Amino acid sequence: MNASVPDSRRFALALHRATTLVDRVADTYLRPAHGIGVSELGALATIDAIGPARQTTLADALDVTRSAVTQRLASLSARGLVEVVADPLDRRAHAVALTEAGRDLLAAAWSGLAGLDDGLEDGIDLAVLLEALERIAANAERHLQAAR
């Protein structure tokens, strides 16, 4: 990228480009090996992390619209990877939970991704990168909270 471009713009573009490319690399493994893409993996991982949750909670956690969550869950449900259950906090409401098949696929997908020798981490201090990414996310969340 041109060095005359302001650092803030270079940062935004570089982060977006890196995210897009990493997602594409993951998709090249996930789709043929497990029949899911990065967005479905994210949904499964989020449900696994927070437990059975309403679609609005999942949309907030994934930072996507409720309709985007509905689309992802439809394909995951059709494959038997998620199911609708009674909400543990309000039995009148419904939540989405992983099925055993969903947990198995998620574990296999994470294991497969971890085993790839794709070179993405070459020359990278992962601890430093993770700390920086967590700081960026916290800064962005703080900014969004202040804008409300």
C-alpha cells in the first residue's frame, strides 16, 4: 500500500483485507471438509460459547442483523447442527442450541483449521497480535457505546 496514505486509512484497509483473506483461506478448508463457511462456523462457535440463546442475542453477539442470523440458522438447522429449545431463562420463549452433531462438527472444524499448514502465522507474534486485536475490539465497542 502507498506510504503516502494516512496511517488510519492504511490501518482500516489492511485490517479489512486481512480479515477477508483469512476468511477465504478458512473457507477453502471448511467448505469441502465440513460443508460450512466461516459465517456458519462463527454462529456455531458463538452458540457453543454462550449456550442456548435467542436469535436476537446471537445477532448481537455476532454483530449481524437478526435476518442474517435467521439465514445462517436455517441452513444449520436443516443439517441437524442446531435445534430450537425452550429458553432456559424464559420457558415461554425459544432459544437455539447446538445438537450433538453440531458440537462434533464444530470440534472437527476447529481441529482441522488448527492443523492446517497454511502459513498465515509465519513471522507473526500471535500473543502480540491477539492483544492488539482485543484492544481494537474494546476501543471499537467503547466508541459504539459512546455514540448511542
